[in-house]
Amino acid sequence: MPCRWLLLGFIVAALCVSSFANEIERHLRDEYKGKVLLLRSFPEGDRLAYDSNGALVTAAREGDWTSFAIVQIREVKIDRNQVKVDAARVHANPTDDGFQLISAGRVRMVADLGLEQPTVEKAEALLSKIFLNAHDDFSETVQDYWKPCVFAALSGSAPREYRGCRFSSDFLGIRGVAAHPDDRLDPKSLPPTIAKSLSYEVFRPGKGITPPKKISGDEPEFTDEARRARFSGGAVLGVVVGPTGGVEKMWVISPASYGLTLASLEAIAKWRFQPATKDGQAVAVQVEVETSFKIQK
């Protein structure tokens, strides 16, 4: 008889745990399913694991935000003490009307809820450490070379210097991109160009300044995504070439699609130049570098 009561107790406990899990699942599905969200970091890969503090434990290379920051939630499940999220990767491809969102692949995420009884509050708190919330500032999460472009896009009227940086209303509506999608930053409050923020003087070609000349370095290569899409186009980057001929700073002026902005940055970082000169002396200079990608027919 005692064994029967013990077995009954286990069954009741299991039913209670299952009931809790079902309740959490229903809440998370109502809250997240179908939503387009931004990850706090931009890991590559199609399987990601997070600990109970929301920290990524999967060994993954950090990718460009345009390819690896955005997901659309397909399903959310509770499995024992884990939250399992099935999502579509969404690429942000720059167009004349702003970044266009395009579904591109799939990613599965698993987050550990810890050893205690899972609750709606714990699940929500965990996911808020993985995805941006409404009060977060997306411009602070992107890589440094993207910050001026993103800040300009948030202003709603990007100056000529960041002519390729625009966000569509759909993108601005994603949680964490802008606290209030209808608000716009004052363009006058844009941060200074990276070159202007350096501690040493940076010149521009002209008026006695001879421009730098590239002497070595490979051209950027197509990404697999760009090849599949048969994309043709290019990126424009701001570059500071130092007095020794190396690339010292870079930032995005006009981005390219399908991960080609990052491909451009990684290639140009390795270029070497004959430095610019002023009065016969080598000096640091700010220039624009354009990369071009074209599928050969």
C-alpha cells in the first residue's frame, strides 16, 4: 500500500510539472511566436546554446549584425528545464528605401532555466538576456565600425557622409531598435566621424596632401550567400590610412548585402599603402574606399 501511495505522489508531481510547463509554453508562444527580434550578440551557426544567465556557451564566431542579429520566432517550447526556440534567420539587406528584411536559413536555440522549478517570470527574464528589449539601444550593440552608420540611420535623415545608412519603418519597429519608432534623433547630435575622434591629426587628400596609393592586398571575396543570390554591387567604407601605410580605422558609409560589408572590411584591413604626404612628410589621411562585386556571366 505505501508503494502505491508513493507512486501516486510521483504521478501527481509529474502532472503538476507538466501543467507548469504547458502554462509557460502557452505564455511564451503568445508573447514570442511570429515576432521578429534582435539577438544581443551576433553568433554564426544554426545551433546556439545559452546558460541560465543568458550567456552564449556555444563556440561561435561573431558575424555581421546584418546577417546574424535578426531572427523571426517560429516556435517556443519548454523541455524539462530548458527553453527551446526554433527561429528563422533574417538578413537585413540595404536598399535605397532602407534595410530590407529577407528570411535566410534557420537557427535553433536552447537556453538553460536552471535547477529550480521553471516559471513564466524566469523564462521571460532569461529570454530578455538573449534578445533586445524595448528599452535597449541597438546602436550600442553593433560593432564599432557600424556605430556611426546605425546612429545616422536612427536619425532619420542621414548626412551625405552616411548616405547608404537608412532604416525602413519596418526595421525601426523591431523591439530594441528604437524605443519609439516615430521618434528621430537630431542629425546634429550624430557622433563625429571616427577619423575626427582620433587623438592625432587626420588629413584629407587635396590642398597639398598627396593621396595614399595601394601597394598590396587581396580584393574581398564573395560570400556564399551573395553567390547564391547572384548579387552584384559594392560597399563604401571610410578608411584612415596611417603614416606608415597601414589601415588604422574603418567604418561603414554605404553597406553591401549578403555579408559583403564584413568581407570588404576584413580584406581592406590587410591592405598596405604608400602613405599620403604633406610637405614631403608622411601623414595620416581619411579616404573613401569602394569595393565592387560582380557575378561573372
